[in-house]
Amino acid sequence: MRLIGLTGGIASGKSTFAAALRELGAPVIDADALAHAAVRQGTPALEEIARTFGPGAIGPDGELDRKGVGAIVFSDPAARARLEGIVHPAVRAAMAAETARLASAGTELAFYDVPLLFERGLERELDCVVVVHVPPAVQLARLEARDGIGPAEARARLDAQMPIDEKARRADVLVENTGDVASLRARAAPLLAALRSGLGRRLPNAPPARY
């Protein structure tokens, strides 16, 4: 089974594009959903988090107190590393199980939707990487409009991520999202057809394919 990475930046349209791919019948594995499931009540990962960060890491409902744990690790790189050391292996195990399930069902191609794909070095494990790209100025304006925030806060959020143009530079395939939602969604079918026909990793230093 070919596994295609799908990523982008905040307000780039990645989630909209992923939904369009799903509607066309392509399996899309959501890394965020796997991460949430990996630390649900009763999981070994949540038990390890409680042992590491104390009972305050668990909310009254028995689930992870994301806000509380987030406050702990936000300004403490060592604590963040400990948390990632618990969560990431659990997510990888869940990912391996899901890809095995899809492959055993005869699936020929699936997407792995990962916001921090390049940041985690996952491109090496994928057949190719698709980046949903917008120019930084457009990304900033869309983030402000979407979340109802000012330019300073929007800029701070973008600065906390790998720049969208750097992700574009590393992409094998670029999906340009400079138009409306309908225009973005219309790009899903041609891309899916090309990937099913063998579109894959580009040659070193070659420009990415564009859709």
C-alpha cells in the first residue's frame, strides 16, 4: 500500500482538502485523532502520563486534562520531551495497526494527515508528501478572519510553526489554495488520479508537482 503524507500550515486549507479526498473514497488517517485516542481513559499511555506528571494530569472525568498538561509542558522543554516520549510511540503503534488493517483489506493508497509531518521527520517513512500551500500573507489574513484574532496574535501563531514556504520547498506535490473552497476541493480528484497512476517522489532538486 502506498502511504501519502498530507500536511500544510494553520489556515492553509489542509483539513478541507482532506475532507474532499475522503469524499472521493480515499482513506485519510488523521494523526490528531490517533493522538487523542492514544491517551483516552484506560490506555497505557494515559496511565504513564499520570505516573509522570501526577494525578493532576487527569481530569474529573478520568480523561487527560489537556489544558493542565499543556500548561506544564508549554515552557518546560524537558517536560514536553517526556510527554512526547509517551505519546509518540503510542501514536506510531496505532498508525502501524491502521496501515496494516488497510493493507490487509486490499487498499492500494492512503493518506496520512499530519500537521507536524516535517517537524517530526516523517517524510522519510512516506511514499511522497503533499503540501496544501497558501502564500504567507494570505495565510495570515485567513487565520485572522477564521479565528477572529488580531494581526499580532495571528503572526505569533504562524511564527510558532515551520514557515509554509519551507514546507512547500520540501514537498513532492503542492496543492495551491489561493482561490475559494470550491476551487480547492476541485483539485482533489485530479491529484488522486495522478497518485493512483504512480505520481510519487520527485527527483532531488526538482520542483514539486503542482495541482
